[in-house]
Amino acid sequence: MISLKNINKFYHTGEEQLHVLKQINLDINVGEFTAIMGPSGSGKSTLINVIGFIDRKFDGTYLFEGKKLLDCPDDEISKIRNQSVGFVFQNFSLIENNTVYENVELPLLYSGLSFKETSKRVMSVLEKVGIPDKATKYPHQLSGGQQQRVAIARAIVNRPKFIIADEPTGALDSVTSKEIIQLFHSLNQLDKTTIILVTHNIETTEHCHRLINLLDGKITSIKELMT
């Protein structure tokens, strides 16, 4: 599904050139649960920005479902991103003035669905992540773990091709972290959702199929964890 070939990424600051991704070669298949791990400054965020169609200024080839994305116009890339990628962030990134239901519904409205069409889909994903009773609550009324479940519901409501989870347990305690990783595992196992987990904590990779280690912009190892 995702194929990165000889990806290099440079940042230019004045006369200085920073080489932040170095000859990245990586394939991610449908249904995989892949972890990307590395210390701060290793290039994790830059790599997922490339994978998630946020950053298009790189050298090399990105094939998504066999299509070379650099050849696509910006509006087509935006459409592909909205339809194909679900994002889950460490800080939840919920809209505080919207209810749980409204936060989850928003991607569907952006996709052109009417309010009548969204109800069943929203409640279905809230059920899937275990918080159907929180639909009318606001983010500040929820625990951190519940807020992350809302974020996951929002990420999957459009039935994306893959999810990028960027340090999704970074703001959570250890017990809640395990619950959130178990939820990702269930989505991967039951719905065959492709998940790319960015983490600095080896304990969160227990359900992953592969572990990609990054250091100084390079892939230093790819380890098979389970099949």
C-alpha cells in the first residue's frame, strides 16, 4: 500500500542545509500494525509527515497504492489525505467547544455527508471505541483516556486506508496507555485497519507486527515482532 523509495528530506536554514531523512526505503502493507521508534531528533515526525501526505517537499519516490503522489496536484493530494489517512495525536487535538459527537462528526461533514447521513456512522464508531454514552459530553468533561478514544473515533469515522498514531499514549498514565494500545490492536485485528504507531516507549509495541528503528534520519533496523 505504502512504498517509500530512496526518500531524502532536507531543511534549509539560511546557508545551512540539514539532512533530516536519509535514504529511507520502507514498505507498509495493508493490515499491518507497524511501529516507528527513535529518540527525539531522529526524524520520526518528518517521516510521518511524508507518509501522511502533509510534507511533499522531499527527494525520492512515494508510491501509494501504486500511484506516484508527487505527480498529483495539491487539491487531489488533499482529497487523498482526507479520505485515506486518520490522525491520532498525543494531545488529542479535540475542539473544546464541540461535543464528542460533533468532534467525531466533523470529518464526515468535510467529506460532504449531510447531518442526516452522519448519525449512524458517528454512533457506530463511538460504540467501537467504548464511549457511546459520552456523545453529548464536551472534551473537558472527559478523562485523558476518554479524550483519546474520541480522537481515535474521529480518526476511523471516515474509514481511512491507514491511521497514523503519533505518540498516542504520551499524555496518559500506564494503565490507560495499555487500554489505548489494546484498542488499536482490536481495530487492527477486527477491522484489518493499517496502523502506523510512532512511539518512544518499547512497551507500546507489544501488538505490532514490525518495529522500525530510526536514528539521525536513517532506518537502522527493521525488526519482525509478530505475524
